[in-house]
Amino acid sequence: MSDEQGWRPVEEGRTLGLEGSEGGIIVRDEEHPAGLRMTLEAEPARSFHALTCGISGWLVHARHFGSEAEARAAWDEMKPALVTLAMQLPASRGSGLDPATREAGAKLGAFLARFP
């Protein structure tokens, strides 16, 4: 699957300009049919930029940056990595003792370590 294949604006772009989960104004918000979402928020007056990504049922992760350039570079780096991670996870979560769930936990942990 191409990294860009399937990504589209959330709610056809109607979330842009709204307040995001991290307290900034949403400037970019995209979702993928595999249950992925990436949201970029900004408050330039405070030098605040937040990037939140998620995989439905598995992960919500927010990162904070001091500049727009850093946040946009992180977006470009994280987007394909998020797709790759999602494709490696089971369709649903099992118990913590389930080998597939344990393996998924390790993959999620590696993603969080790569993108702290």
C-alpha cells in the first residue's frame, strides 16, 4: 500500500480551524480507512505545535514541537510509519497473554520509542 493511498481530510476538512485535543487550532487533519488519524494543531503566538496520531483500538499518541517546521517534518516521517505499524497489528485485541497481542505491544512500544 502506498503511504498516501487512502488518506483524506477528516470530515471533508470541516475540522480545520477548530480546537484540537491538545488545545491548539487544527491546521491539518487526515484519516485513513484502516482506522488511522493524524492531526496537527498550532498556536503560533505560543510557539506551540502538537501532532496527534492514532490507530483505532490500539494507540493515541501526541507529540509537541516548538516550531511549525519541526511539526511538519515529524508529520512527514510519522505518516508512513503509522501505516506500516497498522498493517502489522492484528484486526482485534486479544488478552494480554495472547501471543499476537503481546507482539503488537512490542511493535507499539517500538513506535513510541522511535517517536517520543
